[in-house]
Amino acid sequence: LVERFRGDGRLFVAGSTWGPDEELLVRLMNDWPDVRFVVAPHEMDEGRIRRLMNATQGGAVRYTRCTEETDFTHCRLLVLDTVGLLSSVYGYASWSYIGGGFGVGIHNTLEAATFGLPVAFGPNYRKFKEARDLVTLGAACSVTDYAQLAQWFGPLCRDGELLRRTSRIAKDYTLRQQGASDVIVRTIFGSK
């Protein structure tokens, strides 16, 4: 379904979003009509989902209301109003946004980075080592307002080579971090 929604175009996936994240994302969606967006709200509040869909120019649809026959021709936003799919949906995207950074802290950045996605998020990310690392490496960007989000996204959207380099940095970072569970288990239980 997500692949059909994306079609031949490019997809931006925003996961675990809250109100302040969605305010920025609506502006981004409306400013970039040639990009399709999937937004997965952190909470499935009906009012927030309706506001998000109504504010998006170009049409919006909820994932749970789609069928194999759903026509996405006049649809720019797919609201992922279900749980358990977000981590695999990142695999269809070119860019990502991780919600929660305008509240107590961001959600999982590694789910998106694993697919080689450049990542943006709000300012409250410092307690997460992987987010700090990705920012330092240039694969992630912390934003405090719409201007910063647009300044991050614009070059990545227009410059294919920049997107490829940034994606490679994100992917390489996750590959270098593999095996942490084995190290932890050996440390706790002793190596065999």
C-alpha cells in the first residue's frame, strides 16, 4: 500500500509525531507539492488526525481506510493511523523526521537511519547518543522552527548527490553499531 501511495515519486516519512512536529510538517508538505508524505502520529487522537489531514493541501487519506483499490492520484499525505508498521515504512522513503523533539525527547532515530535516511527532529535530542552522533556526522539535523527544517530539506530534495552522500553516512553509522547486543550479553553473563 505504501509503495503504491509513493508511486514513481519521492516519499518523506515522519514518525511518532506530536502537535509541534506536525505544525512544521504541514508547512513542509504544502511547500513541496511534488513530494508525498507519510505521517505516523505518536497518539491516534481523532482531532489531531483530522486537523493534520485538513491542513494538508493536495489531499490526505488514512492508512486504515485504504484498500487495494484506493486511488492515490490526488493524495499527498498518508496518515499512518495504526501501530506496528512504521519501522518498515521507512524503507520506502528518501527522508525522515522523528517526532518528540519539542517535548521530552525524540523517538527512535535508528529505525530511519538503518534505511539510510537523513533524519530531522526537534531540539530535545541530547540524551540520545545515536542522535548526537548522527548530527555530528551530518546525517541528522536538529531544528527549532520551520525555517531550519526547510533549510535542511531543500538541499537534500534538490541535490541528488548530497542526498546519496548523507544517506550513506546514516547507513554506514548503523552498520558500524551492529553487534551491541552481543557485547552487552557477554559483559553481563561472561563470554563463552
